[in-house]
Amino acid sequence: MSQSETNQREKIEFEQLLQQPQECLKLTQAVCSHHSLPLDCTRITGGSRLLHSVADRHIIKIFPPNERDFFETEALFLKDLSGKLPVSTPRLDAAASWGKYPYLIMEKLPGEPLRTVWASFSPVQKRRIISELGNAIRALHQLPHDPFRSAPFAWDPFIDHQKAALIDNHRAFGLDERWVSQLTDYCDSISIDLHDPTQIAPLHTELMQEHIFVVRKGDEWHLSGLIDFEPSMIGHREYEFCAVGLFLTQGNRDLFRLFLSSYGYVEKELTADLSRRLMKLLLLHRYSNLKWFMTMIPPELRITTLRQLEQFWFGM
């Protein structure tokens, strides 16, 4: 059996495991027993990993056997980020394997996932969180690179592969050919040195509401933590901002500009060229699924071109 066939089999087996609550609990409790943790496990559903909260103090995250690179990446980033950002990242308590399953035991962060409260926020509260996030990501990007250089995902071969596979990647998600036909010309028209060493930084890569934690202090909500570093890498810093425009500011230009200015961009840098670079990076992103992304755009806007998408998500 080839490696790709083995990986596919292990992926399917893990997906089947996730559909068996008792087997999932049994596996997690075996890990708990091994580390002398309480057996009080509460399943956290909704992701592609097996997650349990243990006694409301720890998170056990179990990975499929074929995704050890993601396991190793998250373990490395959690270990080396501890205490270095203005917000919390989970303390890593253990990184090991139970049988064929790699797993992490980490601290459960206080607070709420932003997803659960964002819709209830006032405009002032949203601006506060976005501004604090910009500051936190600037701090992440300013960290020394060396501790993260051994991460499994190397930027240069990764982004070169994404460029070569641009059309195939989007077709694989079922993107309509009317959009596929625009991809090559659009990306070729945008100049960005993706290998510029002055732009390389430690990246989270998936700044989604599910991965951002907030806490309430009196009447105000504040950014408190970041989780889910499994696809992290050292890469071009602007790659980080794709998820912000897509999943956080969601077409709100004022909020997106606030994030960038809080990060450190000055007014003269907030240009149409920056918008185009970010859209190109979105199309090259590891998880770029334009067909799905467009379902988040109000249909009455009748967007039909990549330029229009660029302006909706990243317009300055």
C-alpha cells in the first residue's frame, strides 16, 4: 500500500472514530489515566480532531495518525510561545502518542471563544477586540524565528506548491469554471515577493473566531487568548491577514483598517496594492476554498469578479 493510500485509510478510520462517542471517550480516558488526570471528560465537538475538556482544567487533543506534522507543529509553537505574547496561549503539559494516535495535553484557557459572543458586541466592543488582536499579532510576528525553524511546514516549498496547484486546488472544491478562469490572470497581475526574507515571521495562519478567546472585565470585553496552532509556520507575514478579512472583519472596511493600523501599518501603506496582495495570498492559502468563502457574502451584492471579492474583503 502506498503512503497516500495509507494516509487516506487512516483519515477515514479517524473520521469513523469521531462518530463513536463511547470509543472516543474510552480513548481519551486511557490518556487521562496514563497521566494521572481525572476521568471527568467532556467532548468538544465541531472540529476535525478529537477534543475533550478534562475537569474543566485541561484540553486533550488527539490527532489522526496521518497528521503527525500538525501535531508536531502545534506542540512546537505552544512550547515556544508560552508567556511571550500579550495574550495567553495554552500551556503545553504533554505531547505523546497513545498507540497510533498522537495527542497533546494543554491548559484550558479561561474566557469564551469569540464566536459565541461576537454577534452581541457593540461597535465599540468590536473595535476594542480588533485593535487588541492587531497588537497581539504584531507581537507574534516580532518574535525570533529560530525557535520555530524546525516546524514541519517549511514556507518556501509550501507556497511554491500552492502556486503550482492553484487551479487544481480550487477545482477540487468544486469552484465554478467562471471563477476558475479568472485565477491565473488575476494572480499573475499581482507582484509580491513571497520569499522576501524581510517579510518572514512566525504565523498563526488561522485567525478565526473559534480560535480567539475573550474575557469580560466589568462591562468590557477584552482579547485574552489564542488557540489552535497546528497549521502554524514561519512565512510571509501578510499571509496572516487573509483570515482576518474573511472571518473577522467580514467586509467591514473600517474594522479591517483598524486591525492593520493596530498591527503597525501607517496610512500611506494602506493601499490598493496591499488589498491585491492579500487577495492573492487568500487564493494561495492552505485552506482556500473560494466556493465556500463566497457563501458568506450577501447575495444582493452580485459579485462576479475576483477584483470585487478583493474589495469586499480587503478593500482599503
